[in-house]
Amino acid sequence: MPLPDADRWTHVKFWGVTTVAGWRYGDDHHAVAAAFSFASTKAPATLDSCGARFIRWGKSNASAFELSVGEPRIDEVAWLGGPTGARVRIYVLDAERRSVFGLHRYPSAFAVYPAWTDACLVVGVSVPADDWPEIAGEVRDRLVRDALPAFVAKPGAGQLALEAAIDVDE
């Protein structure tokens, strides 16, 4: 994934969530990104079916962590890292969690890719706004503009990605 300041991103595994790949920016997780793959409920996989399934899974997990998720702005843009003429659907949103320790904001986004006919591919990014609330949204927007449309998926690798035993429910 073409991430800005690439040398500052580190591959990671996230506790409690199975991903194909994960990244964090800096030692303190100033931003995170994760790639998810799961079987398509329809053949071939479509932006609509993959997006709807990931949203259901995301809402369930957000509820478990007591996150409030705002309505997304949905953009469909050219997939610069994909086949000629392919489009990627990007959901831009804000999440927040209230606790006895205060309010925590997470400008976030995820992109649904028509990468394979047999599997769905979704890449998400989130920027905790605790340390730099004035720029967290700008960082998210840069990832939406520069990184998500340029993501490259290996053609024909859908079945291989499914072997990661993803947690996205049916």
C-alpha cells in the first residue's frame, strides 16, 4: 500500500481482529491501517455486496467497543492501483467513544475494492485524534486521497487471501 512517509509505517497484527495485513504509523499508533478479505455472498463479488457485508460487521464490532459511528460520506473514484477503468468505493466517517476518561475521536475511512471475483477486499484507516485533534481529519483525508485509491491487489489472489480465516461474519 503506498502510504505517505512509508518508512514510518510498521507491519503489525491487531489483537482481537483477523486481518490480511495491518500497519501502524509511529511507535504510538498515530494512525492505523488494515486490509480485510472475506468470501463474497454473491458471485462475482461486487462493491455493493462487499460493502454491505463489511458495514454489518463493522457496526457489530463498533457496538461491542461502544463506538458511535457517524453516517459516512461515500465516494466512488478511479482505482489507480487496479485494472483499467476499475472504481473503488470509499466510505469516509468519524467515530467517537465516550468514557469516564473523556471523549476520544477517530477520523476513519475504508475502501471496498473489486479486486477478485471470489472474495471481497476492504482496506480501512483510522487516525486517533487524541494527540493532534486539529490535524487528525487532515491525515485521514490524505490517506483517502493518496493511499486508498492507489492500493494494489495481486490479481487472482482472492482464494489465497481467504485462507487468512477472516472474522467478518456471514
